[in-house]
Amino acid sequence: MDSQVLAFLIGTLVLKCFQFSPVMASDPDPISDFNGGDPPVNFTMRDIFTNGDVTHGPGGIRAALNATIFPAMMSQGITFVQFKLLPCGINLPHTHPRATEMVTLVSGGPMKSGFVDTAGVAHVDILYPGDVTVFPRGMLHFEQNVGTEIAFFISALNSQNPGVLTAAGALFKLPVDAFAMALNQTIEAVTAINSTLYPYGPALQMSSASGCVPGQFKN
């Protein structure tokens, strides 16, 4: 089967998997102003790209904060991430089952981003510095730098533990025979695709196979 047709079938299956995923309850309300500690909590985190939870990938750098690294976040119901996404780099399609996400492009790019809703409708836009977009809770979404400059953007999520499920990687965790039947493909064909996937995880990626050319994109 033509590779483009097979890619379309995989994309359709990804969408169907996430259309019917359950939505978890929101974080509980805090019962105090903040989580105390000994020594007292420090409310300022210096240099997130040095002291945060930093992941380096072919597509750029991701630096996240969580309550373990930054205890001031404990019980506040938030997660915070900063990104430096290289031209043609991508934050792979993924979902947060327990959080809504807001993204602000601070500089660079521009950046293509969007999500697919439960009616199967894609909402994709081009972000320029100063723009803000939202990904509703549980929706499959992505960010890709289509510009010629590093895209520096910030993500805020309304859960202390939003969860992350990377679409393609998660699907290939299923038994290969079940996945092959869902795509109406041979096990050999599905196994061949699996061998080309990025490692499962939060790293920003980049692929010359996608045909991305920095600065060339459609609005």
C-alpha cells in the first residue's frame, strides 16, 4: 500500500483512540495558601533551562517545572514548561488527559499548532510572537516551528499532573497483531513503520522526511 495512504490510516486510528478517552476530574482545591516546608519554600525558580527538568532533543530543548523540582507548585494545580524549538522541529502530537493547556509564542517562529476535536475537526493555526492558543483537555495536539528562527514558547497547564500520551508511540505499545488488524495491514508492514518511530518520550524531534523547509509554510 502507498505510504501516504498508510500514514492517513494511522492518523485516523490515532484520532479515534483519543476521541473516546475518558476525562479525569480536576485537581482538588488547596486547603492552605501554599505547601509549607523546612526549610521554607522558595517561590522563585532561577534559570529553568539549567535547574528545571530539561530534555534535549534533535528538535530543541524542553524545560519543565514540577512540584518535586519546585515545591512552591505543590497543590497549586499547575504545570509549567518552556520550549526552544528549532526550525522544522516539532513537539510530537500528544494529549494531556488531565489538563487544558495554554501556549504563548514569545519570540521566533512562526509556529504551526493545533488540535483535533471529538467531532474529527482539526483546528490548526500559525502563531506569531505574542499570540496565545489553547488546547482543550484531552485533545490531540502539536506544535511545529515552520519559521527560520528558534521558537521560544511557554506552556501552562491547569493540573499538577496533566499526564502526557504521545500518539504514535502509544499506539505501537498495543499488541502488533491488534494494531495490524485495525489498519488492515500485515504485521510486517506495521513492524516496518514501528522501526522508524522516534523514541517514546518528551524530547522535541526533527525529521527531514517530513519535507519541512524553514520559512516555507501556508497560513
